[in-house]
Amino acid sequence: MRGERILYYGKKVLIFIISVWVLSLVTFYVSRLAPGDPLVSYYGERVEKMSPEEREWAEEKLGLNDKISVQYARWIRQAFHGNFGISYKYKMDVLEVLKSRIGNTLVLGGIGFLIIFFGSLLLGIVCAWKEGGWTDRMICKVGTVISCVPEFWLALVLILVFSVSLRWLPSSGAYAVGQENNLSDRIVHMILPLAVIVTEHLWYYGYMVRNKMLDEVRADYVLLAKAKGMKKSRIMLTHCLRNVMPSYLSIMAISVAHIMGGTYVVETVFSYPGIGTLAYESARYKDYNLLMVVSLLSGIIVIVCNMAAQILNERIDPRIRISRHPDIQEVREHE
């Protein structure tokens, strides 16, 4: 069993390393083959007045005059030593730039994810419990309409209503000037972005939970439990919910990329100083080093969450692991 675990987790680590390497390779090549001038990000308008000799010197300074394969090999070598280069736009180490923004995104995206996780689970259970009733029909109709509204449009409407017209909430930023350590001010600035993130994703996953719960409710074992006189609440919460949770964990793990993308859009609209804003700026201004780190960080989060969900599923239901690794079943049958 110990050797089996080492082999199992060893495969996971190998898949993780290969996935991150492929992501870095694709991002590196695509960013450099895309149209645009990275020197504008570093030197600004002075690029237009540069002579060919000055441009060649500037490209050599930034390491942009070599072949892409040579640039990638140099970047990989430096990355293994913890050196990811400097940001062309901010003129400082990319890790320092990332460090100043990552906390804002983790707080906004993390709180949004937790609300969506528990809120969609609650909505799905309530709708399955009241299937066909007015509560179920109302939640389904309202949720479907709201989830079809584009995030950027909803964000602009909320800004127009609550920031411009009513002046109740701020329209941008993570905190007011000089209020970085003021918790209440941060919460006020987070209300509108968080409302958009939750509103856009809550029913999408709540509807999935509802359908999966209804599939379990119509299963034969539920009819048997009812025939034995078991209460509906116990059937729903003890048996149906337990059988739904492995699938729900997989869905929520996959949803990390979906919710993260929505968070990036919301940060851009609200000028929220987070990773999403950095991703937009680095892509727009051809800030290669910053773009690489942001892309790798986002990809690593998605990969880790998917792997964690798969491991949890296999722990909850060993049949999943056996179906994916038939060699385990053969060994156990032989034993």
C-alpha cells in the first residue's frame, strides 16, 4: 500500500510539473509572437524618437534581440533560481508587484468562492426539496435571467445606480487613500465587486446541484427509504446530499477557472488593484515577465484545485480510483 501511494502521488506530481511547463511554454511563445512593441511599456513615448541603433541597444538590454527559444531557455534558467525578471511597466521585480496585489484578489475571489460554494449548495437543496412548487419555480426563473446578464454590464449598472446616482458605495479601488488598514473601508469597497461575482455564478452552480439532487431523489434507494418510514429531511441531507458531494466537489474545482476569470473581469471594470488588473495591464502593454508570472500563478491555482478535487473524490468514493487505475483492482484481486 505504501508503494501504491508513492506511485499514485508521484504521478500527480509529474502531471503537475508537465502541465506547468506546457503552460509556461505556450504563454511565452504566444505573448512574444503577438503584435505589439514591449519597448513602449518600458520606455514609453521615447520609443518613437529612438534611432535603429538605440532600439537595438534597448532590445539587447531587455534580452529581446535573441531567438524566442534562447529567451525561453534563459527565462527557465533564471526562474529556477527565483529570478522572474522585472516588470517593464513598473520598473521593479515582478514578484514585488505581484505581492502588492495578490492579497486583494485572494480576499475578493476567496470570499466570493465561499459564498458561491455554500449558497449554490443551499439553493440546489431548497429547489430540490420544493420541486415544482412556487419557491422552486421563482428561484429557477429569477436565477436563469440574472445568470444570463454579462458581468461587465451588470457591474456598470451597479456603478451607475449605487455610486453615481445614490452615492452609497465607491465605484473603484480596494480602499480609500490612506485607509489601507481600515477593515470597514475595505468591506465597503468590496461590496459591489463581490455582488457581481456572486450574482453571476451563484445560480449557475445552484442549478447543477438541483438537478443532481433530483436525480438522487428519484433513485430506487430513496423509494426504499420512504417505504421504511424514513423522514424526507434525513433522506435528503444524509443520503442524497452525501452522494451528490463528490460530483459537487469536482464541479466547484472546475469552477475555480470560471470564477477566477469572472473576478479578473470585475477587477478590471471596478479598477480593483488585484491580479486581474495586472493580467490586463501586462497583456496590453506587453509586459512579458509580469504576464508570465500572472499566467503561471493562475494556471497553478486551477491545476492544484482540479487535482485536489480528484483526490477528494477518490477518497470519498474508492470506486472512482479503481475505475481510473484498473491495475489497482488487478493487484487486489490477485491478493
